[in-house]
Amino acid sequence: MTLETRPFDAAEYLDTAEAVQEYLIAAFETDDPAFIADALGVVGRAKGMAALAQEVGVARTSLYRTLSSEGRPEFLTVLKVLKALGLKLVPTPVDSAA
């Protein structure tokens, strides 16, 4: 008996604002710039990359490339993407007890 699998795509599960928020919070908690960029790309795919690219003001293919684990988005791009997703970056104190 052969086990059939399919690739996991987190974008399929980001169907609420709360799910998107929690997914991005978890990504930012990794402190891994490549993972954060990729997570923004996953959210972009979940919401519709073409519409997101238009709102951010960049080409869709460029946004796909920028918001990947190999991408290196400029900080302004990250802020524009977050704003287009209805989110903002808010600094919080680092828990020194951890």
C-alpha cells in the first residue's frame, strides 16, 4: 500500500485575519529574515498576490521573488506589504526573563 501525500501549503489555511496575524507573529518570533520574507509571501498568496502587488506598487513577479526565502525585501517594502494586508509593525519589549 502506497501512502499518497501532497505538499503542505500554509496559504490554504490563512483564511481569517486572526490566522494571518498569528502566522506572521510566529514568523517574526523566529528572528529569521528569510523565514519572515517567505511568510509574507505565503500570506500574499493567500490574499492574492496580484492585488497585493498592485496595492504595494510593484510587479507581481517581483513581489513573488522579493517575498520568498531567497528574497531580501527592503524595509519599506515590508511596511507597504503589511499595510496592504491591514497590519502594522508594532514594537514590543523583549521578555528578559526568557
